[in-house]
Amino acid sequence: MKKDRLSFLRSLMPNMSYYFILLVVLNTMLFITRPDYAYVGIALSLILVVYTVYHVLALRNKWRAFTDHLETDILEGSQAALVHMPLPLLMTDVSGKILWHNSKFKKMMDLEASVLDQSIQQVLYNWDWNKVTQPDVQFFPQTVQDKAYSVFKTISEHEDQKAYTFYWFDETPLFSLQQTYDAETPIMVYIQVDNFNETISGAKEGSSPFIISEINSLLKSWADNHYGILHRIDDDEFVMLIQKQYLDQMEQAKFAVLDEIRQISVGNKNPITLSIGISRDGDTLPDRELSSRQALELALGRGGDQAVIRKAGNYEFFGGRSKNVERINRVRSRIVAQGLATLIRESDNVYIMGHRFPDLDSFAATIGVFRCVQNLERSAQIILREVTEPIEEIYQSLSNDIDYEFVRPNEYRNRISQDDLLIIVDTHRPSFTEDPEIISKFTKRVIIDHHRRGTEIVEDVSLMYLEPYASSTAEMVTEILQYITERPMIEAEEANALLAGIVLDTKNFVFNTGVRTFDAASFLRRNGADPQRVREVFKDGLEESIIKSTVLTNANEILPGIVLSVNETPISNIKKLISQGADELIDIKGIHTSFVIGKEMDGEIFVSARSTGQVNVHVILEKLGGGGHLETAGGQFKDHTIEQVQEMLVEQINLYMEEQ
């Protein structure tokens, strides 16, 4: 500062060198021309020099005094401005030690004593010091004492020492306005009554109007309680408009309306359930409306009796804990068969694919679809990566037939054209298929699956037939086979395969078995299926029987009625063995739910779960990336240890039971 001031003074002082040179020249000329006057000139010159120097020094002192006073005034003014600034102010060093703060900051933080020389994180516990001091961070939000602030950061340097100054702007009114705007955002809620036609047609005579009235009254009351507007689109479909703040209340209540509507009993034989689709995503109301419809489709695809909310690109699920009610009407399967027949006829080649590590249901479904294509006089190929132990016997009996063509993923990729059709069975998740990478190469895709729909699904399909009410995909394909042509033809060994698929997923017609399941089995029996032949397929060798006994030995009751068996030794074909082990565990008296964990030879971990209906194992396994049905579910895990999978599974079981 002093250097700058002296430099400034020098720039204001007259340049005296010119005057001194001029005096020297004049006095020299006097010595030459008039020596007698030279002494007088020298004397006058000295007087002039002394006078000039005196006044320059006086001027310099006055200027110095002025600048010192000005500097003091500026410093005092700056300090006063900082002290009396209406904003909370905080100064720290680069390590976060508090150097100074004004009274507004002390009042804002409700401090009783000074916090000078303390660390900022002792005062503001939730501050991430490394984050707020990043060079690109200038403004950042901060909440203090239920007030919202926007903090502005500056950096100053003094004698090579850096300091941060934080200015706190109270944004509470704006934040409150934003919260109000967000809370009042309109939300579309789509509601559909599950199996409405079956419920009405199966109700007691004369009770239908009362059932409809009870449904309408309950939904109207639910809407009124949340200040919503309810509009009926159809007999079984409604749309409700509510504010976002009331959706929060619905979530907190875990959509109690799902339980309340099941209590309706005015002549209906089966409980009434709802499917609800809602979306928080979308900048505009049309965007949220479309997304809500998609959420409703997902709820229906998962078997109904649940609410699905799209939030930040993901989905949250509420409900979905009740057992699916069978659909007696076969209209949908007939329509699907007609649509599938049209797609097959319009295609040059048809490729059929199940899920990885195919079981009998997946493999039988591919065989059944293959027969559908053959009946329409089109060529088909079955994509099969490897022949697993569960399907080996059926595969060997069919592979000798010249009609069948099994291909591995790398054998057909270069032959695919735009006119080819891909049919995926027994899964709707791309990552679970035999060849996930090939799906995008097909422009025409079909999905046939009986699992509850998950968030991962094959996109842009020409035909999707998801039927979580069905016992198995083999049952669904058997129904399609009956309607795809007027005179369906099927070989005896194909009928055996389809019947084996049904027997596998129903556990000998015990789980998920309805009237249509027996109808499908009856059709297969009439067309050559042999129950004794199917029984032979399910027989185990001695080694497998010993392994299954180990599964039973390792079982422990982790909660009343719930057992968990963990098998750490890697075993080939572990998926089949733990599935059978889970089946046998719930046959034990007092056990209603079983979970079995096992490891394949390649290190992949599998989980199989079974329930008699008291626990929805699908909901539990879905949280871990698996899925299935209320009574049967499974999951598979890569890059996890047995201990990690066990810990995650037990945690989800406990969370589920706490929610109950």
C-alpha cells in the first residue's frame, strides 16, 4: 500500500530536473558574459531551489496525511459495513477455522457465546467442507433453524493468506413458495378394478348393482378424503385428479384403499381388488398422464391388487400381496392366438427363445410355440445356448426329429432379416434370455410369460401376453395351440413336454392351479401325453437325492414358520435341486415359507423360495432383483458371495414381516 502511495505521489510532483538544468545553463552564461552578476545569479538560484524543495516537501506531507486519513476512513467504513451488514456473515481460513462473524450470523445460529477459532463443522454439523470450498462452487443451499438460505462464497487474499467469506441470503419465502407449488402439482391417478367381469358374472343373482355401488362409493370416499376429483371412464376403470401433497398421504398410508376394497362382501364370491397407476415424473400434465397409464399397465402385468408409482425414473410398489384370482374367460388367449398367427404368417423365419438355464416350463413353451409355427406351415428355430440337466431327457427325445432345429446364439445372427420374428417365452426380462444382445436386431417381437411383470422388460414388442394368473407358460402356450388353427396338431412327446412344464410349476397341480390348468392338461392327455412318462422325467438319481437331503439338513427356522437353508458347496444343476428342496421344506408340518440358497459350479448364486400363501415370496425376491409369484419365486446373483446373499435375503424377510 505504501509503495503504491509513493508511486502515486511521484507522479503528481513536478519534474525539477529541467529547472535545475536551466539554472545551471543561465549561471554559466553569466560567468562568461557578465562575471560581476554571476554571484547574484547563483544566490538567487539557491534561494529558488530551497524555496521549491520546501514547498514540495510540504505538499508531500499534506498528501501523505490526506491518504492516511482516507485509508483509515475506508478501513473503518468497511469494518462498519461488515459489522452492520443486514446479512449474516462468516469468515474462515482455508482449513475451516472461524476468523470472524457478525451479530446477524450469531443470531441466525442462535449462539450464546462466541465461536471464534472453532472449526466450522462444530457449528454447522452437516457441512461438507471439501464440497463447499471447491473453486466452481459459488452459491449453495443451506438450511438452518427451519429456514432456507442461499450462501454466497468469496475468496480474499492478504499477505499470502487466503480467507473465505460466506454471505447468507434468506430464501425462506421463495423456498416456501416452491414447496407450495410442488405440493399443489396436479397428479393423475388411474384405477382399474381387477377381474371386474368375472366378479360380476360370478356374483349371486341380483347382487351386481350392490357390488358396483359399493365400489363406486368407496372410491368416491377415498377421493373426497384426499380432496380429489374422481371420474368413471368405464364400469371398471376410473381416473382421479389430486394434488401431489395428498399423494404423499396415500403413500404414508400404504394405499389402505387396497385393503379396504377387499372387505366388500355383498354377494361377490371373490375378493375385489384394484390396480392403481400413478406418476410423479413429467414436466407437464400430459406427460404425467401418459406415465400414469404406463404405471397402471405395469400394475396389471404384475397381477393387480397393487399401486405402482413412477418416481425419478424408477417404480415403487405398494400391495400386491394377495393371491391371483384365476380368469375363467378364455377370450384373451383366443385373441392372442389370432394375433400371433398373423405375425407368424407375415414372417419369413421365426426364432423362439426362453430364459437362461432353461427349466422344463421354459423349454416346453419353446416346443409348444414351435408346434404352433409348424401348424401354420412356417419354419422355426429354437435358440438354445446349452442343454441343462432338467431338460436333457426331453431334448434328447426331440432332437432326433428332423423337424426340430436348435441353434446356438452365434450360429444365426448373420441370417436375421427385417421380416423375421422373435418369440420370447417364460421371461420378459431381456437380461434373463438366452441371447440378450440379439433382441434389438429383430423389428418384430412377441413375449409370452406367466411371471409378474417387473421394471425390466423387452421394449417395442408387437404382441405381449403376460398372464400372471396362469400356472405356467406351458399352460398359456397349450391354450394358444388350441386356438391358433382350426385343427391343432401336436406330437405325443411334445404333449409330454408341455405337461411336464405344467407339472413342474404347479408342483403336481398343487400351486397356482385353476380350472384352465386342468383343461390344458386334459387337452394334452387327449393328444398323447403320458403321466407315467412325465413322472420318469422328474425322477432323481441317488446323488441328487443325497444333495436334497443335505438341503433339508441345513435348514434353520429364522422366524416362526419360515426356514432358510444355505448350501455353500458348489454343485452342478443347483437351481433344480434347491427348487426341489424348497418344495420339500414347506411340506414339513409347521413350515409355511422356505428359502434355499445354493451355488453353481461357476460361482453364480441362486435363491429359490416357496410359500403356502401366508408370505408373498415374490415381493421379497423382487427387492433383490428376482421375482416370480406369490407362492413361488427365485433369484440369481453374480459377483456376490453366499454370505452377502444370505444377509440381503434375511434383511428383506425381516422388513417384509415388519410391514405385515
